[in-house]
Amino acid sequence: MPLPPADLDYVRKLVFDHSGIVLERSKAYLVETRLTPVATRLGFKSLEEFVRNLKNTPVNGAHRTVIDAMTTNETYFFRDIHPFEALRKNVLPEIIQNRESTRTLRIWCGACSTGQEPYSISIILKDGFPKIDNWNIQIVATDLSQDVLEKAKSGAYTQLEVNRGLPAMYLVKYFKQQQDRWVIREDIRKRVQFRELNLTKPFPPMGRFDIVFLRNVLIYFDNPTKQQILGRIQSLLAPDGYLFLGCAETPVNLNPNFEAVSFGKATCYRLKR
């Protein structure tokens, strides 16, 4: 049975207020598909009964479960490959040369989901740039969802997950099979720090970053929210740093302080000089 319009609007507002994600009314099927199993798991007879309970109680863990369920966590190793090729061939060599004096490299992966993106970057650093092994390297990976962060911290993935995008040579070299999971090597994992962060809220003190990955997440926000997020990124990106967005995302018409830079089939952004 379809969710009544008033209940759908409640869920839409709940998700927007706490995550910034815009759910159009046309996505009612998505709300029902994702939340019906949640309602059943929590012991409710129907989705409508579950939403009625949410309306009548202060925001708690159940509300957080709804927000997590409506957050898209699609990710895989070396997603879309071209940005990672640009990172390895162009961006990292330039940034590493510029940081020779400080021997420090800081990278932020926003909306990191279950961790494949920051671990892909850590593998690139280990495999392609052994001369900086003794540098102070920090990969900060953040997400709104506590559940996906817990999975990311484990560094353990199913056969299907490692089959998606991870080259076989990296699987053999940097993972160890434990029962039905592949666990990433400790030296790859320890460079990544996972933290909870809501992109739509003011950022906590994070320091300055040389490279920012914020791929395939801005598309879920309205333009004012996108502008706020890009403004915050501008304030924490090093003057010679680089921003990677998703293929369908751009700061054009949202923030005039970024300019596009193309490396082969990949486009990233830096602050205008």
C-alpha cells in the first residue's frame, strides 16, 4: 500500500533536515522500498505504522536508521578509474614535489561510504610512491552514516565487493583472505582515519588538505547546499590543492573561485590563481 502523501512528506523533510538530501515526491517508490524492511525489522506491522511512530517520538535511533537507509552508499574500488589515473600520473607527482620541504600529505575523502575510495587512494600511494613511505601521510575519510563507517573501519570486503573495480594484482598484494572476506593489509588501512561528518553542517576543525575527493554526492543536494559545501571546501583546500568531483558534478555557476583542470579523461578543480 502506498505511503500517504503526508507521511511521505514527513520522511522527505526528516531526511532533508538531517542530511541535506533532496527526495522528490516522485521517489516515493524508493522511500517505500528502502524503509519497508526497516519497519519490519523494528517490529512494525506496516510502513505507515512505523512513520506514525516516528512522528510521535523525539528524534532517536529509529530516525537515524531512516536517514541511513535513504542515503545512497554506492561505491567500489577505483570507481570510474580515470580520476584515479589522474591522481597517480599527474596530481600526486605535482603535490609531492611541492611538499618536499614539509614531507606532509593530507587527503580528504568526503562521503566515503564503506571505504573503497580512501583505500584505493592508500593503495596508489603505497604502490606508486614508495619514496614517501616515511612521510606524514593522512587520509581523512568521512561519512554521515555510522553503519557504513563501521564497515569501512573493518577493512573487510566480500568477494563481490573486491571484484568491483579492484585489479587482481592489488587484491593479491594488499589483501588477505579470511574465511569469506578479503581484509586489507594493515599498512594500507592505518593511513586512513574514519570520522563521522555531516556535509550540510558546519565542519569541525579539519586543517588544510592537499587533495579533496568529494565524488558523486553533490548531485543529491539543492544548489544553496552545494554552494555552502563548496565554500567550506574552498576554505580548507591548499592554494595549490586539487578537488575531485563526480563525473556529473561541477562547481561552475556555484562557486566562481574554482577552475577546471583536465588530465586525460579526468577533470578536477583547483582554486583560481
